[in-house]
Amino acid sequence: MSRLLVPCHVKGAVALQVGDVRTFQGRPGVLVIDVTFPSAEPFELQEITFKNYYTAFLTIRVRQHTSAHTPAKWVTCLRDYCLMSDPHSEDGAQEYVSLFKHQMLCDMARVLELRLILRQPSPLWLSFTVEELQIYQQGPKSPSMTFPKWLSHPGPCEQPALLLEGLPDPSRVSSEVQQMWALTEMIRASHTSTRIGRFDVDGCYDLNLLSYT
Amino acid sequence: MRKAQGSWEKRILKSLNSMCTELSIPLARKRPVGQQKELLNKWNEMGTDEPDLSLFRPVYAPKDFLEVLINLRNPNYENGDSLSFRTHLGLIQVPLKVKDIPELKECFVELGLNTGQLGIDDSTQVPPELFESEHVRIGQKVLAEQDSAAAQQYIRQGSPTALRAELWALILNISSQPEDILYYEQLKTNVIQHDLLVDSLIYKDVKLTASNDDYYFVFEDYLYQVLLCFSRDTSVLAHFAYNSASPPKSYIRGKLGLEEYAVFYPPNGVIPFHGFSMYVAPLCFLYHEPYKLYQTFREMYVRFFFRLHSISSHPSGIVSLCLLFETLLQTYLPQLFYHLREIGAQPLRISFKWMVRAFSGYLATDQLLLLWDRILGYNSLEILAVLAAAVFAFRAVNLMEVTSLASAEAVLADLSTLKVMPLLQIFLFATVT
């Protein structure tokens, strides 16, 4: 299924903390990232991909376009999705993650805005975020070019022109060519897996020093 | 982790390059025809050669590698001075996820007290009808069926000595086709044609380690035949796809910077370190044809042994094994751990060399082969860390009385009398926690 990248604007993460941000000693455990889409029309969300950086749990809220005159509401479409099985250890901390439409709790038909709520309850990590965030929408299902009419609606079968003497029958030739093609494909596919690898260049393997690059 | 691996590799390259320039020996050169003939004649007795290796030194030893691992730090990790609930009291400071004993019990369930084991239930006091004969019969059936998955499950309870060579070949998917024999002969030709600096390192390593070992000195010639061919084998380069390490590069003399003349050095991308030949030595008891010995070693290396000397976060990687060892010791023998730490004898400093060599050269050979049976059966190296902790648990009483690192090393210097399977079983399943 094809997908199309939707250009988005990712706002900087905002930490949620209780108490005065300046005087509070601890590190925030909740971050909120807003994602807006400069092209104003609502689209159907297909996939979200990102690289995790020490976020333990992810919640996604979406604001959808409603046809009526009521203002658009925020709905939770993914709740506490676990990215790190143990928030105190490295497991899953730097993985690439893909989230799909079918994993969401609600319909993602007319998305206006996204809000990612990141949680990392462990005090061991200095910072956490998600990187390389990319949003995809449904790509076009079939190629948009139109076929010329004569391809999709072949005309009535005409009588083939009289064959010149001595030429072989075209249908037999085409079937033989097809068989030969199938044979070459088979031979190409069945090459032996053991390779006698050569490590020298034209028989020469005179080296002085190792290279650092 | 990748950064650390990259800078470690750079250090190795620098060390090798400086050895080249100091000794004025090229990394690689074509052997003159006269020398080629000589080597071909001496192929089966390279051990009798006594080249002058005094100027060569191993590129690195396990303890250098340990220093690199101790200094691994995650920049995003709270490494503050204040003690918190997750302060690492051991040497490894990276918070990887490791299993604890309940999880290990689940993982190694076939080592439990209610399951028969070779290494325990085949001792002379136990009548063979209870376990051993039936186990051998099942082993023969598995071999007759040529079922690799069944062999892997079977070998978790140990392999009878007579069947071991074939079982390992079955599990490692080693065939004895004519093309494999031909491949080995081609590698032999490559050894004869080109002379590499790495060859001298291999000679030195074998002379320093295996030749001095009571069990393995008889196999010296085999070790040269296997290791020299191993360093010419470009098929080993394929394992770098799943190894965090990268093979060193070089350029043909006079063509520096031209990509068409870039090659890997050594051809298999693996620079041997002090003790490397001990990975091959135990296999010499199982296989007598050089090409079979070679194939088994190569397969064991690209599946398991490479993880013991490269930095990665894999659960069987050396960093995780070290952390697993330290965590097990800290959790289940806290008094011993605290005592050793107080006297300046961090346990990992003693057990690291055991784990890097997969206990080769430290255990008696029959015990070592029983241990390597389980590595193949469980497809994981975690058992090495569990055994290291079990050894400490076994000698805990003596260790509690030592007062320095040197005396702790002395208590643990000789492991050749240990029986591996009872130690593992007691540590995992019979210790009161």
C-alpha cells in the first residue's frame, strides 16, 4: 500500500510539571509535542514513524474535522503505548517505531492536528524525546494515468496479414522464446551459494598500512 | 555503543600500524616462489618452525578490552555521585536489561533438578539404565533423522562423547560436500601465495597460549592450519552485517585513496587478539579432518564467538554478559560481592578472562565441551555469565577470607577440577534465596 509523506510542523516539546518550573529540582516526566499541518485540509492518517529516544510511554491525541458547525474536539487515539518494556533499562530506548491506522482507537479520517504526550517515569535519564517524526497519509491506490483506449478495449480481432513464405509461425516462435527466457531465469536463480571469494585486486595484495577512514 | 566500538577499532588499527612501521614489515606481500614451495612442504608440521617472534606482541589482550568496557557511559544516563537505587556497584555502568534467576530458570528449564543431564547423571555411581542409555539411544535416533532442530533441543541435556561431532555438525548446518573441501583447499592456496603480518600474530598467539596448555599442545599444527586459512576467508565478511564491528580497510601499495584498490585486511576482517587460538583448540578433540575442523570453527565464530570481543547491546554480547554476571553476584551473594569490592578485587576483573575465552583453557576439556553443548542448545552465551557466578558461589567461603586482589585471583586460579553441570544446577535451581 503506498503512502505519501505529509509535510508537518513539529513544535518544540513542552514539559508539564507541577509547581514552579524554575525552582523545581527534579526533571519533568511528561512532555507534550504538538504537530500541525500547514496545508489546511484534513487528511486520512495512514502511518506515523519516528525514532525513539528514551521515551517510555506514548499517548496520541488527535483533533479531527467534523462536518457540523461544532468546534473540533480532541480525541485520544493511542493510550499509553509502551515503547520501553523496562523504563530503567536500555531495552527499546533507541528503536525505530511505526504506528499504523489500525492500531488507533478511533477513526483517523479527517485529521487536523496531532498531539503526542511522552512519558518517562524513570529518574535515571537526563532527557527523552522522539526524533525524526514523520506522518504519512494514504497514497493513491492506482496509477493516475489513464490507459489509451485501445489497450483496455481491444478492437475486434482482425485477420492477420498473409505470412511471407519461409517465416515461422509467430505464435510458435513466441512460445519458444518464452521457454528460453524461463530457462535462463532458472539458471540465473540457481547459482551455487558457495563463493570462492577473492580478496586481492588482480592477483596483487601488497599492503603497507591500514586506513583509518 | 557504536561510537565506543568505532574508537576501540581505531585504537586497534593504530596499534597494528605502529607495529608495522616499527618492525618495517608490510601488512601483506606476495610470497616468493621458493618460500611458497617450502611452506607447502611443511604444511602439516608448521609447529616445528621456530620463527623469531620476539619483536611481535599481541595487538590487545582481554584486560585492555575490559578497560574500554568499564569506561562505557551513556551520555543520557544519570551518572551522579549520589547513590540511588540504580547505582551500579560493579564495573559495568551501562543499564542494559539482563535476566534474573527466575527468568534464567525459565530459560534454562532443561537444566533443572528433575531433568537428566550428561555431566551429572552419567557419573559412575548412577546406573546407566536410569538415564544415560536412553539418552544415547535418542541421540542416535536424532542423527538418523538428520533433524537439526531436534538436535538442538536434545543437546540441552548434553551430548554423548561418541555422538558429539556429528550432533554439532548437524546443529551448525555443516555439510561435507566436495565443494566445501575444495573451498578449504582454495584457502590453503591463498595462505601459501600471500604472506600476511597477521600470520605472525597467529603464530605468536598459538605459541603463547595453546602450546603451553597441557591439553592442547598436541594440536598445534592443526591450529595453524585452521587459523591461517580463517584469516583468508572472505565469506566471514558476511557476519559484519549483524556485528557492530566493521572490518579494517587498506589500499594496495601506491594506490592510496582509490576505491577500486580498497581491500579488507585481513581478508576476513578479524584481527586476532591474545587468546584467540583458544576458540579453536577444544574443537580439535572432535574433528580430525582439517576442513571439517575449519568449517565448525568458522560457524561457531560467526554465530557466537564474535560477540565476545565486540561492543554491542545484544543479550549475548560481552557487555550484557558482564552485567549479568555482576548483577547475579550482587543479588544472590551480596556479602561476597561487598567484601570483594572493599578489598579492591572487583569480581569482574577475575571472571572477565573466563567469559571472553568462553572458559576455554580454564576448564577441563570434557567439562568445557559439556558447557559448549549448552551454548549450542540454547543458542545463547548467557550460560557463561551464569557459570562464572556459580564458580564464585562455589568458592565463596575461601573468597570471604582473602584480603587482596592477588589472593582472590589465587583462589580462583585453577578451575580444572570443577564439574560444570552440578555447579550450574545448584546455582540456578538449588540455592536458597
